[in-house]
Amino acid sequence: MRRLGQQIGLHSFVFVFLVLALGSLAVPAIARTITVRCDGNATISNALKTLDPQVSNTVRVVGTCTDSIRIDDFAQLSIIGDSTGGKNAVIEGLNGHFVL
């Protein structure tokens, strides 16, 4: 009976060791901030495709973007317009009305 107890103890130790060893290999996701400069070919929708939707993300927008954007399933997403040249940042819908 004592041998059975030692085997169970050894198996438990090996199981706990493997769980801890494999758990240390997991890489935590890191929040990300990216900047989209709309004076070139950059678009907000293409930038969103590069982000991990499970973590906190911030998109800084510089310039005037013309884009059709669909936002789905982001845990936390901030889109921040950079005010330049004394003008406030604005997000407009396709019909010309403000969004948000």
C-alpha cells in the first residue's frame, strides 16, 4: 500500500511540474499603440487587421482618412484623432454626419 502512495505522490509531482513548466512558456499579450498616417496609402481598416482583438489597442490617426471601417469583437479599442494645424480631429460617416 505504501508503494501505491509513493507512485501517486510521484505522478502528482510530475503533473504539477509539467503544468508549471508549460505555463511559463505562454507569452502574455501586450497592449499595442499604432499610428495611421492617412496622407499616404495607410487606412484604419488595414491597421485594425494587424491588431490582436483580445488585448487593449490604441490607434492614433493623423491626417484625413477616407475609409470604410467595420469594428467587431475588440476587447478594448481606442481610436484617437491627432489634431494638427489648429484643426480638431473629426470622424465622419459616409453621409457626412459625425460618428460617435
